[in-house]
Amino acid sequence: MFIYGFIGTAANVYSYLIIGYVLLSWFPNARESAIGQILGRLVEPYVGIFRRFIPPIGGILDLSPIIAIFALRFIVIGLQSVLEFLLL
């Protein structure tokens, strides 16, 4: 079940990347750094999907990364369930 574990590990790593990208927003000009730009290229295409549908609360609090992580978890659980069904 290498694929099963790989999907879970990849999702965990991507979740940490999303969290890291959010934490960079707390520091001035951190997103313009090399690490911030790399994280932006990796995270923004996925989180941007949720930003289109979930506006910031009060114009300040952006909940789209949290919803993106929850959605990623549901996708991973679904994929792992399908793999378990097909391979067992």
C-alpha cells in the first residue's frame, strides 16, 4: 500500500505548506522573499479556488486556507477509501 501512504504524506506536506504560507502573511514583506514566492507558486493555485467563493470576513480574516485544508483532507480520505476498496 505504498500509494496509500504516499497520498497521506503528500497531503500532510501540502497542508504544512499552506500553513507556512499563511504564517508568512503575518510578517511584513515575507511573501516577497524567495521562500514566500516559492510557497506562493505552490499554494496559491489551490487556495485561490476557495478565495473566489469565500470572501474575507470583515475584509481582514481570510478563511479560505482553513477551508482548503479541510477540503484536502476530505479528498485524501476519499482517495484512500477508493484505493483501499480497489486494492483489497
